[in-house]
Amino acid sequence: MKEFIVALVAAVFGLAGTVVGAALSARAAKKGAVLSAQATLQQVRDQATVDQAHWLRQQRLQAYEGFLAAWDECLRLIDSVGLPGDSETSENNPLKEAAGRMTERARRIDILGPAEVAQTAEELADSIRRDVTIATKLEELTEATIPTATESMTNETAPAMAAAREAMQETRRQMRELVAETNESGRPLHEDPRTAEIFENFQRAQDVADAAIARAHEDGDRISAFLDQATVIVDELKRNQEARACTRERFTTAARHTLASASPPTS
């Protein structure tokens, strides 16, 4: 009986050992599988991060290149065609359209980032838009002033000056003839009946000349006022263009830093 109990106990312990061993083996296998799965997942995540960084870099590169292409187009148009008003209507102006493309591409950069590049891109787009706005203001001032002033000088002031000059020359001729005749006849000048009429004609010619001179002064004042206003606008345009050089340098530096980064910063 004792032998039977001893054998049974040994069998139980043997079975328990087998069960425990199996449990330990299963746990070890599970842990290994979990670690392997975690490693695989981390590799997938790392690769996804690398792929996303590469995709973002490519998208940014395309956005930056597209923006600079629009920028260069604006500068080319300013150099070759000029600012608004040269030959195109305001509804169909190539510089205005190019500035619009700059603005659209700056918005794309704002989406892709980073913030510093997006901000400088928007500043550059604003600068070109200000060029268009300022130049349009100069164009409108010119169109509102120069044609009217030119028409006034051509059709009114110049004819008035010519008429005044002719009237003065005629009255001087009449006076010279009268003086010559009175000297020849020995009669006093004031006794000649034509003297009063000639003096009246001279006064009328002087009035015409005074009116023509006043008109010429008005034209001159109008042109002077235009030049003063135009100078202020041109100075504003120059300041805007000078400030652009600094902004362009900031954009270029920020874009290069972003594209050179191994892991480009997110927006």
C-alpha cells in the first residue's frame, strides 16, 4: 500500500512538473511573440515616420519652387512690362495675375509649413500686392491729372497765350504807327482821335494776357501738385521694394534650413 501511495505521489509531482514546464514554455513563447510583434510594429512606425518626412519634404520643395517661380515671374514682368497701366487694363494685367498666383502658392506653404517659411512667403506675396496697389494708385492719379492738364494747356492756355501775344503785338504796331504819324504831322499825340481807341485796345490785350498768364499759373500749380503727390507714391513704392530684399533672404534661409533637415519640422 505504501508503495502504491509513493508511486501515486511521484506521478502527481511528475505531472505537475510537466504542466508547470509547459506553462513556462508557453509564457516564454508568448513573451517572445509579443516582443517580436512590438519590434515589427516599431519598424513599421519608424518607416512610416521616414516616409511621411520624405513626402512632406517633397511637398514643401514643390511648394517652395512653385512660389519662387511665381515670384520670379512677377519680377520679370516688372522689369519687362512694368507696373499696372503700361499697356494692359486693370481687369487683364499680367503682373496682377502673377501676384495672384504668388498669393495662392503662399497659402499652400501656409498649409505645409513650417511657420517661419509660411510667414515670409506671405510677406513677399503682400509686398508684390502692395507694388500693384501703389502703382495702380499712381496710375489713377496720372490718369486723373495729366490728360486734363494737357488738354487745358493745349486747347485753352496755349491758344489764350497766343491770342494775348497777337493782341499785344497789334496794339504796339498801332501805337508805333500813330506815334510816327503824329511826329510827322507835328500834332500832339493826345489830340489824335485814334489815341483813346488804341489805349483801350492795349488795355483789352493786357487783360487777355493777364487771364492767359493766370490760366498758365493754374496749369503749373496743377502739375506741381501732381508731381508732389506722385513723388510721395514713388517713394512709397521704392521703400516697399527695398524692404523686399530682406524678406526674400529670410524666406530663402528658412526654406533651405527646412529642406536640409533630416526630419523636417511639422507646421
